Amino acid sequence: MSRPNPVITAVTTAVITIFVPRDSTALALGANQVAAEITEQARQRGVSIKLVRNGSRGMFWLEPLVEVATAAGRIAYGPVGADDVVNDVAGLFDADFMNGGQHRLALGLVEDIPYLKKQERLTFARVGITDPLSLEDYLVHEGYAGLRRALGMCSEAVVQEVLDSGLRGRGGAAFPTGIKWKTVAATKAAQKYIVCNADEGDSGTFSDRMVMEDDPFMLIEGMTIAALAVGANRGYIYVRSEYPHAIAALNHAIVTANNANYLGENILGSGSSFHLEVRKGAGAYICGEETALLESLEGKRGVVRAKPPLPAIEGLFGKPTVINNVISLASVPIILARGAAFYKNYGMGRSLGTLPMQLAGNIRHGGLVEKAFGVTLRELLIDFGGGTASGKPIRAVQVGGPLGPYLPPSLFDTKLDYEAMAAVGGMLGHGGIVVFDDSVDMAKQARYAMEFCAIESCGKCTPCRIGSTRGVEVIDKIVAGQTIQIKLLRDLCDTMVNGSLCAMGSMTPLPVLSALDHFPEDFGNGALDQAA
């Protein structure tokens, strides 16, 4: 539906800054069309605007989220264009949104939106605020403060700062980042590498993508600090092929950083050098496992390597290699900029700092929530997520990707930290949370876990390759009424857990067993009897 051209009554001379996200989620929901219509309406009305393509705030149900810079702060409107882009944008201009005018899509000051206000954004402090491709914008918002401090420290001190912060791997393994760095730093070699695992393949996860698309300089800075700490001069970002916008943003940022001497030879006159490249994966889930990723990066088939040797000793091309997840490396700049004590002041127990949680699936308010460790699952699902999109009760959630256990409502008050989740048979993984309402069939979800493993297994070890295929067959028999097969399924899972070469095979039984333990009624009466 189109609107007649507006009547131009005056020409505005003040330049108004308007923000429209360039994040993939916003683009998928029409952000480019919204940006184009804002530009056209401004032209027709004689209004001078500066259009900034910022990152997403992570409130995906409000995308495309348009923000306007006013004297009072940035005013948000959204979702713009959900029904009719032309009418929505023209209506915003008619309502004088450039001065914070009232409109049915008005949300007030963006910082006061409860979903954002209740977060502790450390890693995502800039995301949604800055232009991701502007180095100048990055520098104004504390960018490269961590690198500048690191350049004034010895490498041992940089490693110690990361150790003292308590930062643990955010990719799922939760291994202390500083220990990995210390091992690489202590290993003598003429060539060392920094590798970023950006093969974000877990269901319900998108925090890595948001960092790469919406704050790429932060990842580059984190990798550069890592290189200084361990004595590496070359790095690679291994990105999944399904992230074309992330790849484009990273390549643009790398060129910009090189031109400004934040990458390349003699960084900022320090005498240290670091060269960084992006490499695109080919779609294999198993390449999210660090050694399979290294095989792929070397141009080989993505197959898991046996350990030892550890990648920190013999990694990429047989050389000592730091391989960390995107969020792990992106957390480093603020640790160096503000100090380990600042970062470890967040969290609880051995889980220090913050974790970007990602709400997905059947959830009313899907998006990214960065909170200090210790928030409960229920707080995330209800206070932030708003319950299910369907309005039905939540029956189960899967935390930690497709290999994570299914948790019932009785465990929703569990605090989200690595140890607390492990104590109830759960895991945090990469922080992805997929929500299911009471219409879900948990036997089908258990079958899917085995089927997923059968499809994505690299095939190197028998328990994973054959066990997952047999698992699908056994679950089908159980659902068909042969509940006597449940014992066989549990024995099969035990073999996979204890005999698989990597986490792919050893963790696939977790969603299967958790579905069987917490939701036995979906597997037939025999399963209920065995549970009792």
C-alpha cells in the first residue's frame, strides 16, 4: 500500500542522526528497505539526515529497530515496516520522530527499555551503539584501549592479566583461557598462530555472529592482544560459510585496521607484528571441534585429531596455536583496558565475568542477553524472554546447543554457571537456549539428537559413527512400543559417552538421556514403568 507524496512545508537545516541496523537479523526483517525509505522520505521533505547503519541491540522481536539521536538521548521505534514500510516510515516523519515525537511504534529512550537496562553488557557494550565499520567510532568508545595497555606490558604480564580475570573458554569447554595462552607462550617455536573458532553451528546461537557483524574491531583487537601475549605473528578467523555478512564485515575491518597500523608490521610503532586473515568453512558441524577445524584450515578433510598432542603444543601446521572462541577473544580487550579485577567482579564461584545468553525457539522475546554468571534460567525465560511465543507453558529448554541436555521446569531455578549447571546434569555450552512449549514430543527430540550426530559425525571413531545410527533405530523401536529396548538405548549411550574420540559422540547421549529421564511419558508406558 502506498501513500501520496507528503506536502513539504519547510526545509530543515539541522542534521539529524538516524540509526538503522545492518545486522543479519535486521536485514532479514527488512532493514535495508526501511533505510532506503527513510532516505527517500527525508529527500522528499527537505530534511537533512545522517543515516548510520549500526549493529543490532539484540532485541530481535523489535527489528528493524530505528533509533534517533536527540538531546535527551537515543529514542527507539520498532519494529518498523513489519506491515508496510512506506506507511510506517512516512508515519514516523509525520509524527516528528526526529525530535522524539510520539508514535504507535515509539519505545522511548532505548537505554531504558527493560530488556536492555537489566543487562550487564561488557563484551557487547558497543554493539548497537556504534557503526561496526567505523574505526573512528570504535576508538571513541574505548576501542583499542586494551591493546595500547598491552603494548606497554611484557608478554608474561598480559597472560597473567587474562589468568587473573578468571576468563574461561566461552565456546563450551570452559577451559581457562589464560592457561591455554601460558602453554603456548612457554612452548619454544619460530612460528606460532592465533586461531579464532568462529564456526558457530549450535542451534539457537548467534552471539559470535553479532560480534563479527556488529563489532568486528573488538575481535581483531582481542586476537592482536593474544598474539602479543604468546609471541604469534599470524592469525586466522575460521568463519562458517553461512555467515556472509560477518565475513564481509571482518574483511573490511581487517583492511581498515591494517591501514591504521593496528594490524600488520610494527603495530603502532611497537616493533610487534600481527597479520590476520579470514578463512571460510564449508558447512561441517564437526569443524566447530578445534582439531577438526585445524585440519580444515590446513586444507584437509575436517576430521578430529587424537590428543595428545594438544593444539597449544602442536596445532596449526604442527606449530603452537592458541585456538579460542569468538566470545573468549572478544572478552579480552575490556579485561586489558579495565583490568582483571574489574572483570572478575562479575559472576560467581569459578564462573567469572559475563556470558551472552541467546534466547531462541518458541520464545516471545528472542534475542541476546548479556548477564553475569549467576542469573537463573527462569529469569532469562520469563523476565527477559516473556515466556513462549505461542502463549503455552514452557515444557522444556535445551541449553548448550544440539548436544545439550533437555531441562524440565523443575530445574529452571538453577543458576547459570558452569558448576551449577553440571551439578544438575546440564551444561552452558555457548549460551544458546532453545525453548519448547507443551506441544513438543520429547521422543522425537531425542531421535533428532541421534540423527543429527549420524549426519554430522566425521566418522573417525566407531562409537560416534555407528552408535548414532543404531541410536536412531533403537529410538524408533521404543516409540513403536518396544520399550524393552530402553535398556539397550542406555547401554548404547554409555558406550558413546565413554568411547568416543571427541565431544560430538560423547555428548550426543546427553539430550537423549535427559529426554528419557525427565519426560519418560513420551516414550510409552513401558518407559514410565522403568522411570518409576
